[in-house]
Amino acid sequence: FHFSQRFTTVVPESCMLILLGLVLGGVVLIASKKQLYQLDPSLFFLFLLPTIVGDAGYFMPARLFFDNLGAILTYAVVGTLWNAFCTGFCLYAAKLLGIIGQ
């Protein structure tokens, strides 16, 4: 992706990597009908996701980060509060409707 600057301005690298992963996964699935390995969610969340996030944070230009720090913090705080209130309201409504017990 780094060799073709014009291509990466049209299509983001992350989209192309997802498509590449889908194609390679399809090739592996077609090549071997027996599934040899099952990706465990705990493996993904404990080992793969932190390295992906760390890599993205490490290679992000510091100037862009600090220029957009207000927007980043606003989205982080508002998103966290929104999710907390929505989850709490849904759980409270489920208790009032008798879907969940004590």
C-alpha cells in the first residue's frame, strides 16, 4: 500500500487490509474444509487488540493528536456517558418489565 500513494488516497489502508484478510480467509476456507484453528475471543482481546491499538497510537503524528485533543476527549467523555446511561436505562427497564430478576 505504501508503494502506490495515489491508491491510498482513494481507499484507506484499513479498508484494503480488511478486504485482503477476507480474501485470504476465503482462500484458506476453500482450500481446507476442516477448520484447524478457532480464534478465541479472549486471545483477540488480550493479545491482538492491544497491539493493534498500540501500533495505531505509536505511529499517529503527535501534532495531529494534540491539535484534535479537544474533539477526542469530547467524544470519549460523551460516548462513555452515553453508553453508561443507555446500559443503565435498559437494565432498569428490563427489571421493571420482569425480564431479569433480583
